[in-house]
Amino acid sequence: MRDETYDLSWDDWDELQSPRPEGTEFDDVVETALSRRGFMGGVLAFGSGAAVMGAGSLMSTTSAEAATSRFAFTPIDIATDATVHVPEGYSWSRLISWGDPLFSDAPEFDHATGGDVASSDRVFGENTDGMELFNVGGRQVIAVNHEYVNTKINLPNNEDGKVASADDVLKLQNLHAVTVMEVTEGADGWSVVIDSDLNRRITANTPMTIAGPAAGHDLLKTEADPEGTTVLGTMNNCGAGKTPWGTYLTCEENFNGYFGSTDAAFELPEDYARYGVSAEGRYNYEGYDPRFDVSKNPNEPRRFGYIVEIDPSDPTSTPIKHTALGRFKHENAAAVVAADGRVVVYMGDDERGEFMYKYVSNGVYTPGGETSSLLDDGVLYVAKFDPDGSGKWIVLTPTTTGMSEAEIAIFSRVAGSKVGATTMDRPEWVAVNPVAVEGYCCLTNNKNRGLKTNAGGDETPAVGPNPREANKYGQIVRWKPAGDDHTADDFEWDLYVMAGNPNVHSDANAGSANINAGNLFNSPDGMMFDSTGLLWIQTDGDYKNEGDFAGMGNNQMLAGDPVTGVIERFMTGPYGSEVTGLTWSSDKRTMFVGIQHPAAPFPDGEGKLARSSIIAIKRDDNAMVG
């Protein structure tokens, strides 16, 4: 019998293992109507009747674009086919795909086998996600995540893609984590520099240092690491970030699904439930690698769920897991230097009903100065949004939570619950505007909003920045810190956009005033600002183009103007794919975009395995694109 769990999203798989309580009562929750002047001068108005377009609302795309368009492209229509589409005057090409060699000792990709285990750590990994480009002594280096594996594709000769050997597990582990690769542009376009001394694969078995308040804690010690300071590997690396000093931040998201128990009588520790660790692993790693068997290594899951720092300029360097940034399902890390020189990192916990976080260093960043303690010595905060458009970052300390600093680092979700943080609609990528002191976060969707609690039993009322019950479309919240200071406790917030479908709905599910028939999308996920202050939005949602999602087509990338609220479609991905990960060449003339888990046979065509890939997009006149 076919195992349908292999086809589930991570969220649905989590709920299959740990069902959330049904029938949460919200008698005090009324239908939300928000009409508040945004801090950028726009207004988002919606309510139980409709998404309202009016004199005080965000400008419609038509009127705003006619007045002050900042977009250097003609918006494109939706697509439902098997390839990538970009506007007229732009072109795209493939940079690299899963299985392509990074070193000359690795063979070319084999569609019949999906590659062998021997070379699986010498090739580009699976399911590209967040990425950043670094200039290392005049050489351009991309660090890119590999979020997870598609076993039916990666193990094409196994029945239903099921793991059947230790070699299968090792191959999948090698396809995870991070690629660091030098890229160059020549007469034939962009390519990877094979055998570059900067090329590196980081996998689920790469040694890493544990740093920060949880380092050495008893809950992180194992038989293989009795000191609790060294861990093997990183996995389920989702979004990313870049530090001011030029290192890469990769974020561990759905780590829980890789662990299971071979002992049916093993009693799972109480803290597993909040993080979704269960007795049944998604890939059966536990059947062949005892490190992932919680009955033998119950502390191992607590060594994952962190942000990992990697130095792309030094392939011999040891990655560092920074526990001070908290343990949860990290989506990405948006780092910024505050006016006083302290480092601020904004983060989202990508699970239904979880929280948004902020870290503030105690030390000050000085270019060229010592940076080793800046992500280990600081304070973690969690966000509380009030319905009136105000908000506060609540500090997580032993005084506010009753937990030790190490416990706050290891069980950050519990700490957030203790101080009454706002449950959010899957907070994914965070982006900080480079030309204004404000932050944005994609709240991608939440079918449980107003219907079920989160994993910690916190209620999820449909109010504030999460205004729609059973939210199927998602929204983007933005905030402006008090005094234009990213370290401030207080902030004001509004919604930059509520995705929706005005062709289908006449209530709040129609979306906000800046959504129209020409820019429909759902489930905003990835998000990056370019150097000019335009906001690029990538989607990972329903691509069936029917019912509630009719007119949305394949997942896509759109550009948004934070000042006017105008949003236009720039790119569409192949059928079944998520568009995720975005960075630019040093001269800003090339945009690198990730295409993850295509269902269509992309990029090699019919009869070939579908392969996640990075593409390069340029203007035909070679002008800047970011």
C-alpha cells in the first residue's frame, strides 16, 4: 500500500503525528474589522463584508502604477505550465540543479539512479532554499540551503521512495544542509567554478560547535558528545541570512521529522510534544542511524532547531550553532545593525500559531573588530501585537519566564508562551527595509486560526495581525520600531497586504485593497528587499488554479512598493514548485532565484527527474535588477 505520508506538507505531517486539540472556544472573538492609517501613509481596510477600496485605502494597482511606478518591468500573467516565465526584456538561464557536480571527481547527474551515495556530498544538494552571495576577495560565492529531500525522486529505484538501507540514509543526509560554491559570469552566462577552493558541502554529518547559553547543558549531552558542545550536522535548512561581518546564517526548521524510536515501549520526554518530535520519523533514519533513534539518544533532537553560522571565505572553518538565537522552527534570520551599533536579528517560527522573535546583542559591532560573541551574548525577545496597531517585544529572561537562560535557549517556544506572546499565522521570512527603519514578516497561512490551539495550548483568536479564521491565503505584517530604533521594545504595526481572491470572495478573503485580478497570489513565504527598497515576495501555496485559488496559477515572485502598496507579478515558476531563495550578483545585474520541488519535469524535460534548481535572471540590456 502506498504511504501517503511521503506526500504531506511538513505542517500536515506534524499534525498527523501530534493532532492539535479540536473545538477551542472563542466566544469573545468577534469578526475583525481593521481600518487604521498605516505608518507609511497607506490604509488597509477590511471587515466581515468586504476588502474595501476607498479614498483612504492603499492605492489600487492601476491608479498607483499610472502615477508613480517604480517597477522596471511590465507585469506578467499567471502560468500553469512546466517552465519559468519572466517579463519581456528579461531572460533566465539555469545556474545549477540538484545532483550537478561541484568537483571534477563527481560524475554528471544520472536520471536513472538519482546519483550514487559515494558522490552525494560532492554535488549540489536537493531542494534549494534561502541563499546569499558573498564577495570574497573579488570572487563571488553563493551559500545556499538544501531544505529537505524528496525520497521518491532522490531514491527513484526504491518502492515509493522508502529508505531501505544505511546507504539510502547517508545519501539523503548528504543531500541536506548547505552548498557553498564560487560562481562566475562568462560569455555563455553564469556557471559554477568546478573545483574552486571555496566550494564546500556541509551535510547532516558535518561537525559543528554549539555556542551560547545552552552549550554544555545536560540536555545537550550525548554519549558521543559528553561535553554537549559538538554536534554532527545541520538539516532542514530553510531560510537564510547574512551577518554584517560577512558570514552566512542558515536556519534549521522542521528538524523534528528526522527523529523516531525503534523501541515501541520508549516513553517520549514531555518536551518533545511542543516541538513535534514523535516516535515515528518521517524518513526512517532511526532504523539505520542510531543517532536519530530517540530511544537510544533522547537528547539528540534538542541539538537541532538553531541558527548556524558559516564562514564562506574559509572552507576549513567549523560552523557554529548559536543557541542564544533560540530553538524553534527557524525560517530565516534578518540581521541589522542598530543605530547604537548593537546587532539585531529578527526571526520567525514557521509553525501554525507560533511566534516571532528578536535577538539583540549586548556587544557592539565594529567593522573589522571582534565579532565572535555578538550572536552568543545577548537577549532574546518575543513579539506581542495588540489589536490597536501597537506592539511590544517582551524580553525572555529568568525573571520574566521562570526559566534559566539555557532553558530559554532550548525551549524558546515554552518561554514565549509563558509571557503571552502573540500566536501568528506561520511567521516565515522576515525582511528589513534598507532605506527605512521597518521590518516585514510573511504570515503564510494558518488553517487552524480561530479553530485550534497551537502545540503549546495557546489560543489563536482571529484578531490583530492574524484577522481571518482558517486563513488560507496569508498576509504580510510590517512594523516600525519606536524612535526608529531596532533595539526598542515598542513598535507600531499594520498589514502591508492580505492575500486573497476578489474573483471568488466578497468578504475578507477577497484580500486587501492592493489585491486585484491582475496580481493574485496566496501563501507569501520568501521575502527579500533589493538595494533600492523594493520588496520581492515569493510564494509557496496552492498552485491548482481552481476553486478558492482560481486565477493564481503556479507559485510566483512578485515585487512590492512599500510606499504605495502596489504589488506586481514578475516571475512564475514551473508547475508544483515553490519559488524560494533570492540573492543578487555583486554588480546587481543578475538576480539568482531558487526553484524548489517542481512537480513538472524541470529543467530537463519529459522523461527526466524533476530537479530543484537555481536560475539566473538578467535584463536583456544588462541594466541593474536589484
